[in-house]
Amino acid sequence: MRIATNGIVFNEYTKVLLMQRDDTRTWAIPGGMLDAGELPTEGVVREVREETGILVMPVRLVGVYHLTSLERGSSLLFAFRCIQRGGEIETSDESPQVGWFPTRPLPTFMLDMHRQRIRDAFTHPGGPPVLAHQRLTPLHRLAFFFIRHVYYRYKDWRRAQRGEPPYREPPGWQTAVTVILRNEAGAVLWLKEAAQAAYHLPGGDVPEKEAPWETAVALLARTLDLRSEITHLSGVYVTDGQNRLTLTFTVRAVGGTLQPPAGIEYAYFAPGIEPDACLPAHLTQVQDAQVPGYATQFRRLAA
């Protein structure tokens, strides 16, 4: 899975910062793919500066979008509402035009997915981010196929003429989820396999074309016979030295019975008084889930 970011910046006149893409010539929100080992909060700052010259600070995660394409697998995009903290508008090779635009109407030549992200950011009331699928139309898929196999090859030829290295594909990421489920007393559910000494949160890897929030709900249904729904995304974590991104969702049970399979024990522990035999990374995730206001925490975790 590829991981990307968008930085949505409004100025004091509620105009939004947009760039014109060099490949499609459509108007878009600045952003792009994460570099290896980069946190989404770091990637959005880098991308906005590279593409627009504006220095920003991400202040709120307003949306997480899952996109699936036939050729390149799937992508997960983190959209941040940002504030400007410096810089001046500058163009780049990737953005021949940059400027501030009214949100009504937005430029005509803009993909619907970018329009949706701007609407979500403009109307976001605070609290949990929007979790949504975004799908490309067949026409969009054809256009991006042409860009990838014709336009980018032309750009590589131009780079070679200037003695520059060819374009490098962004790295793929292994994506996983962990789940925080509390009982009525506020204690958190932990699991332990009989052959292991340490308790851990429910979790697992995300299939390539599945949204992480769907994985979290399906995992509880499959392994514990619990129906649940997402309340918020409490944390996003990058494992040191690995291209591994973990999303921690807090959920609430809405039906079913807690029935772990044979060989798995479970216990509820109140946050802060867990036993020593708990995975340290998961302890951090539980602590982050206690932050008031449904704010999503972004951290690096030791491997």
C-alpha cells in the first residue's frame, strides 16, 4: 500500500491554497507520497513546501481516504488542515501554477476527490477525521495510465538529457491496525496466546485493497465474534527502520459475544495499571487513546 498526504490551507479570506499539476494540468491540493520512514505529519509539511513554497503546520487530521486502482494496488491518504507559518508562493517543476482560490466556486478543472477533501476540511467540526473511500472513474484510470506510461517516460528522457537521475517510485508500506475496545468500566481488552508471555491489543495486517477501518471491524468479528463500530482513530505509528504504518482505532461493541478462539486468553486492564507482561508499543497506543478531544496522535515506535 502507498501512503500519501494532502495539506489543506485556508488563508484569512477563507481562500484555499491550490497548485496546478504538471502532468494532468488539473488543479489540486498540494501533497504527495510519503518517503521511507516518514510520518504523515512530516510528509505533508515537506510536500506543501516543495510544491508551493509555503511553510505550514498541520493542526488537525480532517480525513483519511482509501483509494483503489487496478494497476498500482491501493493508497491511503491523510488529509490535514494546516496553517501557514511562513514562506512565499513559489512554483516548481511539479506545480507550474500556485495560488489562493475561493472555495465557491473552485476551479473547473479539478478532480472530484479533491473537491470532496476541501469540503470535508472546510466543514470539519473537530473530533474524529472523516473515513471514506474514493474511487477513480474509468476515464480517470485511463488518463493516469497514459501519464504513468507515456508522460513520465518522457520526463525521464528529459532528465537523462540533463544528466539527472530517473524518477523513483515512492516506497510501498506494510499497513496494520490495532484495536482498543473498552468495557463499561473503561478497562481495555487485551489478548494473549497461550504460547506467548505478553498481552497485546487485537490487531493484524491490512489486506492490500481493504480500508484499515474495515479491517479493524472485520478482525473483531472474525476472531472474537463481536460486532463493533469505529469511534475514532486514536493514533498513527511508524515503526523505526521499517516502512510499516500502524493505525490504532478505538471502537465500541454493538453486538455479539466475546468468544476468543481456543488457545487465546483475554483480560481487561484499566489504562495505566496494566501488568508488566504487555507489549510496550501497545501500552503507548493505549495511553494515546486517553487524549481528550479525539485528537489523533502521530509517533514513531521502536521496532
